[in-house]
Amino acid sequence: MGELWTNLAEILGKSGWAQIFLVEGGWKYAVMLAVACVLLYLAIVKQFEPLLLLPIGFGMLMTNLPLDGIFHIEIFLNETNHINWELLGNSGGLADYIYLGVKLGIYPPLIFLGIGTMTDFTPLIARPSSLLLGAAAQLGIFFTYVGARILGFTPQEAGSIGIIGGADGPTAIFTTTRLAPHLLGSIAVAAYCYMALVPVIQPPIMRFLTTDKERMIVMDTPRAVTKTEKILFPIMVTIIVSLTLPDAAILVGCLMLGNLMKESGVVERITKTAGNELMNIITIFLGFSVGCTTNASTFLTLQTVEIIVLGVVAFGVGTAGGVLLGKLMCAVTHGKINPLIGSAGVSAVPMAARVSQKVGQEYNPRNYLLMHAMGPNVAGVIGSAVAAGILINMLG
């Protein structure tokens, strides 16, 4: 009997339970497991960005189970900050190999390809001034960059934190892997959580910055857009952006390739594949592998708290920037632009446009802002990619 208890004690001593309850600092694992369960709750029960919060939350759960060794961060974060291919070959597992797609910058452009197949640029083409609203909403990125620098973050870290304000998860991941890969877990979780909270964060800012009269403005129906314009638009945007800002070429190029496939109507099979099967597979790989980077030792730090606070500041300032430029355009056009559509410039497609529609209808049931808001919304996708290219070019 004594030998049995000895064996049981030895088994428990080598288990993950002992690491949590008996080893110093083990409480961090318990906290991270709780955070993972919160993300899973938000994804499953509240349905906040479930396509990404669910795999991110489960990846976080797996990587913080003590002793499971599912992910080896030392393969990717080391003195040279390059992939240790020898260590990967010797001890790398499934999660490590999946994470290569994040580290090498493969997944975000492929997600942009899928987004392009589902994006309608008609509202933007019909009203090119929407580009200005999408650009104004990127104000949060550069405002937060300054704030992060004041708090002591390096220029590369500050750039990665600021990109949260673009409300574009793949862009945030793409930028962070190039500038500050050690912050990837914190920034990715913050970016996707705030994207999920668009309906909560934006309306108070929109109401505070606009008057009842402005919110009730009914906008004119935009002009019709020809098929030729729809086909030429992605080609011209790719050429202009790539020649002006090469670091943004891969993101914008993949976005525009997906849209060109959709609008041309000649490659229906691969358009469906890019927008469905391929994008779904990449989303699983991206979410799970990013979740695996949120180890307790690297995630539970003061830096993470600062990143979360700065992230909501970036998001709020970006929303305010779009709305304020919308107010200016409203004044210049003598009341033809509803300032609420400026909030959609933060890129969270199509959720931000729906929020503009919802707030507008609260004050005028005859107000249908969705299609008008989609212009700044898709402009924000382009704007966030361009902003990422600027940051990588300046700081990379």
C-alpha cells in the first residue's frame, strides 16, 4: 500500500497539476487557462469573432497546459530573432510547423486574398471621397505609436501596437511578425477582441462627436458603377500602391487579386475556393498558431496590460478620426454626407458599416447608411494595409 501511494505521489509530482499548484509561479498557468476560457466563452456564447477567437482561445488553452510542450517559442524567438531550423527539425511539433505560416508572413496575404473575393468595392468607386474617410480612420495608428513611444516601447514595438487601431487582424499580425514578433500573442488577442467589440466601442464615440441633426442626414443614392470600372479598379490600385509603397504590395496585391477574380467572372471555381475552403483552412491555422504563442511567461506581463489599454485608445482615436472628417465633409457638402459613415473607416468589414447603419436608424428609421458606409469600410482595409507598409518601411 505504501508503495502505491509513493507511485501516485510521484505521478502527481510530475503532472501539470503540480506545476500549477506546487511550483512557484504556477498560478500564471491557471490565469492563462482562465483567459483562454473567457475567449472561448466570447466566441461560442457571445459569438464575438468566433472564426478567430475560438481557435485563438483553444491555442491559448493548449499552450498553457504545463509540460505539454505543444509549442516551442525558442525556435522563433532567440538571439538572432530568426527561425532555428535545426531545433525545429529536432524538437518541432505540429503547432511549430503551422506557426511557420505566421512567422514567414504567408497566412495574412492569403486571408486578404479570400477577403478580396468577398469584397464589393462598388460603394468606394461610386464615391471616391470615401478614401479620405478610410485614411482618416488610420489616425489611431499613428496617435497610438506616439503614445507607446512615450511609455517606453521601442519604435518597432510601438508600430506593432499602433496597427491595432486599423481594426484589421491579419494586418496587425503581418506587421508584428516583422517588427516585434515577441509581442505577437498580446497584439493579436487585443486586435481581434477589439474587432469583436466594434458594436460596443464605436456607438458612444459616434454619438458624442455628432449632433442629432447630423445623425439624421439621409444620403443620396450613389451613382451606378460599370463592370469595366470594377475590373480596372483592383488593377490600378495594385499598380499605384505597389510602386509607391512596396512593403504594402503583398497585402494590397492579394486583396486586389481576390477582388479581380470575383469581378472578372471568368474564374468562378478558384474564386469560390479562395473565399471559402482556402480561407477557412488558413483561418484555422492562423488562429490556433497565434493562440499557441500566448504562453504565460510571455503574456502575463505589464507590457500586455499596456498593449490592451493602448489598443482601445488606437481603436477609439481611429473611430473619432473618421467621424471628425465626416463632419468636415458634411459641412463642405452642405449636409450631403452623414458623418456616421466615417466611423466605418476602421476596416472591420462589414461590422463597422453595420454599426453606422444601426446608429443612423436609431435617429431616423428611413436612414439606410449601410451601402454608403461600405465605401469608407473597404477603404479602411486598403488604408490599414498601406499604414502597415509605411510602418514596416520606416521601422523594419
